Amino acid sequence: MAAFVQRREFLLGLAGLFGAPHISVAETYPSRPVRILVATSAGGGTDLVARFLAQWLSERLGQSFFVENRPGGGNNIGTEMAAHAAADGYTLFMANTVNTINNSLYQNLNYNFIADFAPIANVMGTPLLVLVHPSVKAKNAAELIALAKTSPGKLNLASGGVGSTGHMSAELFQMMAGIKFTHVPYRGEALALTDLIAGNAQVMISTTGSSLQYAKAGTVRALATTTDDPVAELPDVLPLAKTLPGYRANAWNGLCAPKATPAEIIALLNKQVNLALADPQIKEHIANLGGVPLPGSPEDYGRTIAADTAKWAKVVQFSGAHVD
């Protein structure tokens, strides 16, 4: 009898073990604070996007999402740290366009942006503006191209640094137009804009978040936008693609995670990001940064990353730029 009771209890135990309702990872996530690594300094566009998204996620998911800045090495210090973090959803990464440029710009990276990260959601896209100092005798992109062709290398091109989005967007412009500027890199976009305003440089491609106020004031002249549509505040400034068909450059910020992060967590975070991008207050934050929301699936964002990585690799090769 005792043996029968023991066997019955054993069988009931098995039934309880295998019949218990399944608790998914997403149902228990997050159970502790989540950090969002940012590979740039505090106060920049990538950092600000990460911070308003962290606040949204904290309020909606009941745990603290906090930003940790790890700048340096052309974005590579923070990116490498994120790539090698545990793939458990408790370290996320706010990526930007520079990550797809660095994949070919740097010769000895200790990570691969495509291979080591799982895309969660793109967040914000930022158009860039083709700018000239008011002394430059060009009123549109076609006239700038004609001027550059008559004086190869005579116009100084300011950028926020070798491999910056503005630099590579200008290299793409030169590659497609068959022109040549003299590149003058600065330690950041703000310093480059200062010298453009002062007339020490003649040309620059800059994000709207940094340069729109100067273009509206006429301190610099905007000749074209780098995306498919005009910028709302500058309706008469046409896309560069009207002059150079097929030209397109866009700065973006998107949320990623280490590669093996559970798919349920990726899906949960993607849903929350897309809800955030539909919120009027978040839309206002993005507009204040000169950007537009970029809702979509992880697969959409993955396609953007792959396409940009391939495009910028060609531009890096054309420009001859590299960092050891």
C-alpha cells in the first residue's frame, strides 16, 4: 500500500510539473533596472532620444530604464561594451548611423555591428542640410556642383569629424556629383558650424537639429536636404535627389540589444517603442530635435541597418577614409 501511495504521489508530481502554465520571459521582464548604453556624450541627439525613451519605458514597464553614457573612440567604446553585454534584456543600446559607417571605417574593431546586435526598433530619423557660407555664389545644389567643378578642391568642407554622418553624406555627394571639396574635420558638429558661419569653411552637410536655426536666420544658406522630402520649416529648399537622382542620406537613432536577447523581449520592447512614437509628447520631443518618428518592426530596422552598412562601405572606400 505504501508503495502505491508513493507511486501515486510521484505521478501527481509529474503531472503538476508538466501541466503547470508556461510563464514566458516577457511576462517576468523586466524584474530589475535596465540600462541603455549610449556611445556619445550627454546632451547630444542620441543621448536625448535615449533619455525620453527611457522615461517612457520606465513608466510603462514598471522598472527603471536608465541611460549610461560611454563616449569615446568614435562611438566604439560604448558600442563594444554593449556588444559584449549579457543578452538578457537588461543592457540595451541606442545606436545611430555612425555605427553603420564605423563597420568599414575602422580596420580593427572588436565587434561587428550587424553580427553582434539584434535590432529592436528604429526611433528617429533626422534629415541633413547641404549648407554654404553666404559668400558662396551658389543658390541651389546645381549651382554648387557647377562651382565645384570649375574649382576642384577650392571649397573647404567642414564636418564634425572623420566618419561622421555629415562627412560621409558629403563624400556621397561628391561621389555622385563627380566633384571634389577639401575636407576639414573638426571635433564635433558645433565647432564645424562655427567655422562655416565665420567663413573659414564654405560647405557643410549638417543635421537639421544642429543647423536649422542658422539656416532659417540666413546665417548660412541651405541649398538642399538629403532626404526625400523638404524640411517643413524650409519648404523652398528641395531634396538633393532632385539634382542628383538616387541621392539619400539620413541620420537615425534606434534601439538595439546584444544578439541573443530573447525574441519575446525584443517584441515587447518594439511594441512599447512604437506606442511611444505615436504619443503626441514624444512626437514633440522628436520634432524639437529636428527629427521625424520612424515606427516599424525589428525586421524593418534590420533592413535599414543592412542597407546603410552596405551603402556607407562603398562611400568609405571611395573617400579613402579609414581609422586604424
